[in-house]
Amino acid sequence: MTGSTDPADAAEALLRAEGRVAPASAAPLVSVVRSGEQFLILPPSGDEPNLGPLGRIVLEWGYEVPRARYAEFQAFLRDSNGLLGTSSVPGLRYLGTYTVFQQSERSLGSFRTIWDLERLAQMEEMSARVADAGDEWGRAVAALMAFRDPDYAAGRSQVILQLAAATIL
Amino acid sequence: MRPERAAPRHERAPGLRLRPVPELGACLAYTPAAPRLHQLNATAWLILELADGRDDAALAEAFAARTAPALPAAAARRTLENGLAELRSRGLLRRPPPRTTEEGDPA
């Protein structure tokens, strides 16, 4: 992605970052709210005790990587682990990328990248860094995302968790 | 003088709103007239951005330029045609009624 304000440029940049031009797909979305209406996401209070080893919010991306790119993906993760860990968004941390050893739902994807953060606004800041071609960390995140299989039928998921002790239940 | 048909083109669904989500490698499209949300991949998003009122020939030229060299010309044409059909079938693009060059001219 670039800092261009032309949306066609942004779409082209995303396409080039993916490394191939997949057939166009427009998949209808059916929103499934798992918890939003039940558990409120709250900003940190400031005097909150440390309630766990991870941040208040854990963001988990599930995805597939095309099998032909497995070796390249592993090499990227080895080479870029340090860089991915130097987030340019204060309070947002890269916790690593994992393969799924076991799960009951295939459509969630065979890989997980896990982040922790303090507030939801950091997800927007992350998007801005990814869109900024001058941000080295953002470029590394974009490169990581480019390994995800763009085929709509490929497994893909996103989970956002909030510390239960910091949630109004 | 016989009125000439304007070049064929596509237009976006009325009120179509696009919201890029680069961290998901996608763009969300909302059509308020028929309230529906679609997730577009980058190719579909690019096609929608290029369908800005230009005629189909100009659209094909722009798409080919932006997908080269990954797609050779013939593949770019096929990908665009299939993409346009997909976006029409989802109600995100449509073909406006044929116009003639005399339409809108003062009598």
C-alpha cells in the first residue's frame, strides 16, 4: 500500500502486494456477532492491575497460506520475527505466528498470527502503518499478510478477545 | 442525422460505498438500495474503482495497465470480463440503459 489518496492506486498496491492477480470475487457477507452485544469492549481505566501475561485485547488472525509458498513463508517468519516484534504502534505487540496443531473447525485457517493490544483504536493505527510505505514495521506486516491465501474459499478468520476480568459481564 | 450510440460502459450501484480493509486483504462494499454487504478481493476492488464512468474500452485499458506484467493482455481481458460479470451478478455494477449522443441535446 502507498500513501496515495487515489483508491485505484490503493487497490492496485494491494493486488501487487499479493503477488498475483486472482479472479475477482465478491462474496456476500453475513455478519455474525459473537459477543459484541453481550460483552462491552471498554477502554483501559488507567489504574487497572495487570491481569494477565497478554494485553487486555488479543487479536487473532486465522488464515491459510498456499502450500507452494510454505517454505518461503517459513523463511520470512524466521527472517522477520525481530522486525515484526518492533511494532510502531505503541501498546500493540506481535506475539508470533503459529501453525494449528488441532482444531475442530477447518474453515478458520491453518495458521494463526496473534497480537495483543490495549485498545481497539490500535487496530486502526495498525492499518495506517500498514498503508504507510515509509513504515518499515508496516511493510513487514503487509508482507506477512501477503502470504495469506486470497482465495475466498480458503480458511480465514478473526477473533478478538478481551480479558474477562476487565469486561462488564 | 442518425443518433449514434454511446460507447458501452458500466456504472456502480447507486450509493455504493467502499471501505478498504487492507489488513484483511479486502474491501467491503455496501449497497444501501438493496442493503447488502460484500467482501471484495483486491481484483474486484480494483475493477470497481476503475468503473468510474469511463467506457468499457477505457476500463479494459486501465485494468490491463494496472495488472501488467502479472497478467498478459489476453488474461487481463478475461479476468476483467469475468470480474465485471461477477460484480453485475452481485448487484455492485450495472449496465446503464443505452444512450445516444443526441440525448440531452437541446431541441
